[in-house]
Amino acid sequence: MHRRTLVAAVAAAMLLLSMLTPLMSNGATAQSDTPALGATPADGGAEIVVTHMQGETTVPANPEVVYSFDVTSIDTLQALGVEVDGMPEMAGDGAQYMTDDTEIIGSLFEPDYELINEMQPDLIIVAARSSEAYDDLSKIAPTIDLTNADEGFIEDLTTNTTILATIFGKQAEADEILGSINDRVAALQETVAGAGTGLIIMTTGGNVVALAADGFRGTFIYQVLGIETPVEDIEAATHGEPISFEFLLEHDPDWLFVIDRDVATGEAGDAAEQVLDNDIVHETTAWQNDQVVYLNPFDWYIIVGGGLNSTQRMLDELETAFAA
């Protein structure tokens, strides 16, 4: 009798679970690991409550002194006409965001806590590389973490842009730029529909790696534009899967999209153009059809990829490539 009772109880539980599963799959009862990100005015508009990747933070509306360790946010804020007062030290293309008055507040990974504490900014922004500093920085000033939620390239861009626009009262400007980006993406999707296959590769230290279709550096080309890769099983490693020149010839994509990591990180090494200029690569379809596209390393290596201005620059490159 006890065994029969147990079997009946298990059966009942399974039936209940089967009834609840559709509700959970529709989000009615399931719990998401990602919070509902956004920004909401409070206190008559004097403050903004921001729900971000590490919790909820109340920040002053239109803060005067802004420090950001997130280059993507710096890029977006400059597109919106907002001055960023402090940012990490950056060489090369990163200097475009700085003025003579910019406060250097540390590196991309390590904040200068003493300086930041002394200056007492009204808002600090972290993301990705700097997100581990959130707890310590939030003890100094209101801090938000705008690490992408990995909902999709355009979705993450829209979410984080909307948060920043709400904080600084720049919703109209943000809507106009986002609308233009969406229109350009839609037009480019139509353009590339019959363009053939493509492979994103990265050169570093004279070697070549392939980037996975589901890796964050390949999201824009593979997932947003829908360009198919000729290789389905590339490892989604942080810096890609090492490949040979013979690999490129064997799988022979119609297009090669190239990121020079050494340029992006300021390391010494042969330029991507030199690395790929060899007899084997010369036999590939991409090379013979002049369809090797060298992408801006600073934007595409996700030093800044995903900001309002950088996304527009990325679109410029691809529109030019596919118009040729």
C-alpha cells in the first residue's frame, strides 16, 4: 500500500509539472537570471532609479561629474552630447574620447580608488572588464554596471542607450540615432542576403584564430546581419579557435572579416594584412574576389564595440564593403 501511494504521488507531481511547464516557458512563473534592466525617474524627476546587472542604484538626474570605466558607455554618451569627465587611460584610438581636461581614473581593469574618492563624482559607470570593481566603487559614489545582458547586439545597445538617455534627459536624441541604426541594419540585411558565406578571423602574434558564430565578437555579422559561416563547430573561446591558412582554403568562405587584435591592444606584431598575404590565402575565394574586409580593431575587438557612435562606424565599414 505504501508503494502504491508513493507511485500515485509521483504521478500526480509529474502531471502538475507538465501543466506548469508551458506557463514557465512563457515567463509566467519562471525566474530569469537577468534582472529587468532599465531606468525610472523618481522623486519628481530629481533622481533616476537604475536597475542594472548588479542590482538597483539611485543616481541624480543629469549628474554633473561622470566617470566611466566602460568605453562603450563613453562612446554612447558622446553621441548623445554628454561629457564624460573621467575615464581609464587609453592609447591609440582611445585617445579620441579624451580632452585636455579628462581625468585619468586608472586603467580598464584597475581603478585609481584614491583619486576617485578624492574627486567624489556624481556617477560612476562600469561594465565587463571593470565590473569586478563595482562593490568598491559603489562605496564611493553611485555606480551602475552596464555590462551587456547578452540579449542580442541591437537589444543590448538599445537597453543601455535608453538607460543612459533617461539619466541625462537625452531620450529624443537616443531615439533618433537608434532609429537610424535600425533602418541601416534592415537595409544591410537585405543587401547581404545573397552575399554568400563569411568567416570572422582575428590575427594576433602572427597567428590566426576563427571566431564562433555565437561568440560576442561575431554577434553583429553572424546574428544581426545573418551571414552564414561555412564552419559550424568553431569553439566559442574568448580569443577564438586557432586555425591554419590551410583551414581557410579548405572551408573557403566567400568573405573574410579580419580583426587585428595586436592593433586593438597596442601590442607589437605583424599587421593583419601582412599575416594574410601568402600563397595559400591567395587561393581563397575571398582573396581572389577582393572580399577580405579589414575591420576597425578598436571597435570590433569590443574595446568599444556596441556604443552608439561605434555601431554607426561598424555599419559604415560594412556598407562600404558590400557596396563595392
